[in-house]
Amino acid sequence: MDRQKVLVLDIETRPVEAYVWDLRDQNISLAQIIRDSGIIAWAAKWLGEKNVMYQDMRSSPYGSDKELVRPLWKLLDDADIVVTQNGKNFDCPRLNARFIEHGMKPPSPYEHLDTYQIVRRVSKFTSNKLEYLTDKLNVKYKKLDHKNFPGWSLWKECLNGNKAAWDEMRTYNIHDVLSTEELYLKIRAWAPKSAPSVFVDKEPTEQCGTCGGKVQRRGAMRSKAGQFQRLQCQGCGRWSKGDKIKAEKDGR
């Protein structure tokens, strides 16, 4: 079985700048926009590998982000599966908008596993945000606070060309990718059936298709198609369906 290429990614954007009349409940027209949004940084890594890739717009934060997103397009084009935190609602649609504006063709199709949506679908945590989930579940990479430039000030100082702020943005962006990867590895047994593995070398009845762990036969499961062996990974705990159980012939 071929190993799937699994990309973990996170992007950072600059805000839309606009004229406003008040501080709350604003309905901003297109004529009020001073400067539109764009991508200012991204970080990504292949699941299970050490190297984290990173690029940013520190040399020209208000310039065109075409050259910034071009290598990320290539990574998406190479990926079989993409893992993000809330990336189905934010990262990937934002990236697609940039690709379209820059005249790029769609990257090759990939499956998208969003840790936010996986957790939300199967559980009821107090919050599904990365900060909360990594505090509860992660051991090594909990979401960072950018303490030197708290809140909005990090983006403001980056856009003002502050080198120290850009260095903190780099640390923050890379750490979000590492946090998302660790979170995914914690919850992957709860993900859809197609949850990826970079470890699969054997038949699915011998090795877990998600983590590569040893599979144990644990009873049977029934469907309209018949009765099948029920399997559970002794590593991540994922349940899966094995071979169809052949009915014994009547000996009479």
C-alpha cells in the first residue's frame, strides 16, 4: 500500500483596513475599504517529518502575495491529505481566493481533515479552539501566547516593519503547525475512516491504516452486505472493518 503525503499547514493574514463610523455592529461597504487583506505568512510540514517550512512578507507586507503563496500551492498540489485547525472555514478558502486572484489553476484534489471539525463532530468540549484543545490534550506543543506583542499588536508591528515582531510571528506560526500536528495525532482515531497514515506498509487486516499500529480482531460487525470482521488498533484505538466472514456451509 502506498504511503499518503499528509501536509499540516497554517496561514497568517493581514486585516482589511477600512473607514468606520463606530466601534460596534458595523456594516462596511466596499467604498469604505482602504486596503484589502492578503497572506503575510505561512508555515507547513509533512506529517511525521521534522522540518517545518516557513515564509513571510516581512520585506514588503503590503506587496503582492503571489510569490509567497506560489510554493504553498505546490505543496498543496503534492499533498494527498491536508490537516488544519479550522482550515475548512478559514485557511484553505483564503488561499483559494489568492490563487484565483493570481490566475493560478486549482491544485490537484486533496482530502481535508480539520481538527476543529473532527472534535466538534464527535465530542462536546468547553471550546474547540486550538488554545483550549492543546492545553487539554497536547503534551509538547501547546498553543503559544505572543507575549512580547500581545493580541492585535503583533500584526500591527509586523505591518510597521518591526523585525522583532516578525521573528515572533515566525515562532507563533510554526508552533501553530506543530500544535495542530500533535493535536491531530491525539484525536486521529476519532477522525473519518480516511484518516491518513505515513506508516502503512502491510495489509489493512494486519496494520492500522491510521497510525501503523498492530490490529487486533475484536468480534464481528454486520451490514446489509453481510458479516465482517471487526478490528481495533492497539495503538491509536481506531475501529475498522476487516474481511467478510464466510458463512459456514450446512453439513447435512
